[in-house]
Amino acid sequence: MKNIVITGTSRGIGFEMVAIFAGMGHNVLALSRDEKPVKEKNLENVKAFSFDITSEDSHLKVESFITHEWGSKVDVLINNAGALLNKPFSDSTWEDFSEVYKVNVFGVAEVTRKLLPFMHKGSHVVNISSMGGIQGSMKFPGLAAYSSSKGALLTLTELLAEEYKETGPSFNALALGAVQTEMLEEAFPGYEAPVSAKEMAQYIAEFSLTGHKLYNGKIMQVSNSTP
């Protein structure tokens, strides 16, 4: 039984992962601003509470839970929470970019930093990025803030893997292509992805449990379509 922390669990891939891990018999801490969707499923070994990745109080609440309920141990952290902005660059503001980066970069960095003391050599941090952040991949108008922030997350993954390569945990990133989620609909209205949220959640769950045995500091492109 592993202790698994997942952010961004109110919908889409994150929501599906909670049920998958619970079905495997693992302990899951499901973190999202809206905890109701997970709580309503009433899953075994799952704890869900409202979490704002940009809030220091939320981070302290997570630290307290792990200390008192999980014996100060985290085996897997999946940084799945993300903010999307689909807006022409010329219409975007400092505040627009700031809000996206607060969630997709700064918030991810902070939750990781807070949980590092609870991790061990065999722990695994999986950062969920996007093909939009990969050099040489297809780019789309209106996603300047989102895709550039996901590119920053990929570089952060590589840097942390190097910094903690002797002591652990392992750090890897999955750059996802099109998956049929609410966020995809916001970015590409009307587009039908070839992969469902549940299918991608299954892949990420399996990778988070075994991928660190073969990879560290790697960016895996998980995509069979454009976008």
C-alpha cells in the first residue's frame, strides 16, 4: 500500500486517477479547490479536502495531514493541477500570465518543496505537463501563457531530478497530448480527442508506480494526435 498525493482531482484525469489508485488498495490524498466530486464517490482509503495550490494555509494543512495520518511518508506525488488561459496574446495582461504561472509553476514548486521532507529514495514525483510545452511541437494561438508555463514545468522537472539524484525522490514529467477533458474543450472547443480521461489516468497511475525504476529527469511525450 502506497501513500499517493494527487492535485487537481475535481474533474478529468485527476478525478479518474483517484478511483484507480483506490481500487488498487492505495492510500490517496485528493487535493482540489472543489473536494465534493471525490467525496461523493465515498472511496475506501481516500481523503479529500479543499486545497488551493497558491495558498500557504492549504500547504500547511497538507503537511499536517501527512504528519498525523500517514506517519510522515509520501511515496508518490502527482502534480496534476493546472490552469488554462485561452486568450490572444495582445489581449492578455500581466495578471493573466501571473495567475497561470502561480498554479502551473509556482504552486507546483511549492507543493513539491513542502512534501520533499516526507519522501524517500524510492518516492516518485510525476509532473503533468503538455505537448504545448515541448520544443518543436505544434503550437496554437491563444495558449501563450499556458504552453509557456508547461514548458517551464518541464525544465523544473529536469533541474529537481539533478538536485535530488543522490537522495531521491525521482522526478519525471509526462507531456500529454489531446485527452478528452473539460480543459481540452476550453482550449479547443468541439475537438474530439482519441484518448479518454480514464485511459490516460490509467497510464499515469501505472507510470507513477513503476516509472521511477527506469527513468529520472525524463520528459515523456504521451501523445498520438495533434493537438
